[in-house]
Amino acid sequence: MDLISEKVEHVSFGKGRILEVKEDKVYVSFQDQKETKAFQYPEAFEKFLKAENPAVEAEALEELRVKRARLEEERLAEEERKAKLKPEAPVKKTVARKKKA
């Protein structure tokens, strides 16, 4: 989905319009701000940005869900890989000792 020119609202900056999306950043121009603001994409739509178009909002949140699932899969795969590389610790045998009377 093309996000360029989509209207958004930020909790602090107010109403704005998306100017550009590059990699994992979304750049927004706000009415009362001189500078363009950059936000992490799609994470910003979870807390800071709300799209005027419900389809844009749903798409961003779905992308966030997919991204988090992928990152969790990568984390689990890495843990599994590390577990395979780590040698098992030897089991210590203990000898029962008699108490002195």
C-alpha cells in the first residue's frame, strides 16, 4: 500500500501528511511543525500515529504484527542454534558419606 500523502494524526504534533517511507522510517510533515518528523515504521502506528484512513491503519498494524512474529522466529532459531553449540555440562556424581558418631 502506498502511504505517500496519507493523512495521520500524532498525539503531540497534531495532524500531518506522510511525505516519504524509506526502509523502516516514515517521514511526516505536520501543520504546526517546521521540520519533517521521522518515525520508526510500522511501530509508530502502535502508539504515536493514527491514520485517517482505516485501511492504512490496519495495514501498518498488520505489518507490525508480521515483523514481530518474524523477529520472534529469528530469536528462537538463534537460541536453538546456540543450544546446539553449547556442550552439555558433565553430571557430577556424589558419594554418600557416613556421619561420624
